[in-house]
Amino acid sequence: MNPQKNQGAEDSPLLRDLQAEVSSESAPMLQFMLRHAGTIASIVVLFVLVLAGTGIWRWYSTSKNDEARQSLARIVLQTSGPAQVKELAALAEKAPSDVRFSAYLALGQSAMSNGDNATAADAFAKAAKASDGPLALVAGMNEAGAMLKAGKYADALAHLQKLQAALPGEVTAPQLKQMMAEAAVAAGQTEQAARIYLALSREAQGLNSEYFHARATTLAPKIVEEEAAQAAAPAAPDGAGEKSSGKAQ
């Protein structure tokens, strides 16, 4: 019996055709693939499972987000009072990250409307941490508003100043500055409030500028007069100080 003949008989026609068509340069690669076919198949299966798992996770996350949004809408539309605050608090604590900001913001608004300013301030603070950029700024300003309603004027002013300091240089945020000025008024810092309003009057135009200037004048007329005098004083020409110094010598 010819062993080579028997071995060839056991080869599948597809394998013989493949080996016949593969060039001599590619033969080692083919032999490697045939030798490790099981491992390669396992890797392919694992890759498919990873893709499937990723798709399932995305579907699960989307489903959870939709469920949380529906719960948020139901609570806001169908409940009120302390019961609404309680349900929103429970939802916000377990809400997915994509819905957490909205849940805490709704909780803060509900708590404030129900006179629970401490819960409102805490909710707005958590909303600010759950986001960034303009949304975080809005939540931070709402937190200061809750502090003002609670009578914590100095704390609100300090918080607004912190928000102002964290803004990029090119961002003016006039609403934040106006809120900071009113917080300064409530905290008894009228001169500081007047300076903020004067700065706003220089940044604004038309009626807004006139209003801010009038507000500053009402709060601290002396500060307004001092700034007006400084603005009217002519600037010393370059080198004037050096010439005066030379004459004195």
C-alpha cells in the first residue's frame, strides 16, 4: 500500500485546489494558517463576541437613558410638592450619567419652589459637577440663587466670585456679574456692588448701560464720582515724569 497515495486520498478536494493555486512564496503562510486554524477561529469568534457585547451594552445604556428620561418626565408632570422632591431625589441618585444633570437640575428647581433651599443648593451643586461649560455655570448660578433665598448672602457672593474667577478671559457673562452685584448689595457690600455695575455699564450699550450706571450711582455715588474724575483726568505724556525729575536735579 502506498502511504503517499492514502494520504492524498484523505485530503479534501478544496484543500488540494487551494494548495495547488498558492504560489511557493505564499506556501509558508498557508501552512501557518492551516496549522493554527483552531486558534485563528477562536480569535475570530472572540472578536465577534466583543462586537456583540459592545452592541448589547450600547443598547442597554440607551435603554437605561430612555427609561430615566421617561421617569423624569413623569415625575415632573404628574407629581408636585414634597412628594415630587422626594421622587426626584431618588431618581437623581441612581440616574445614568447622561441624565444625571437634568435630574439634579429638576430636583433643585422643585426643591426651591417648595421652599427647601438647602436641598435646592445641594442639588444644583451636584448638577454643576455632573456637567461642564455653560451648563455647569447655569447650575452654579442657580446654586447661588438658592443660597440667596436662604439668606446666605455672603456665601452666595463668595460662590459667584469663584464662578467668575473660573471663567475664561474672553467670556464676559453679564448675567453672572449682575447677580454678583445684587449678592454684594444683599451682603452689605454696596461699594463693591457699585464697582461691578460701573464695569457692566462700560461693557453694555444703550439703555442697559444707562441702567447699570444709574444703579451704581444709587448704591455709591462717591464711587461713581471718583471713577468719573479718574476718567476725565488727562494722562501724563510719555517722559513727563523723567523731565520733571531732571529739572529737580
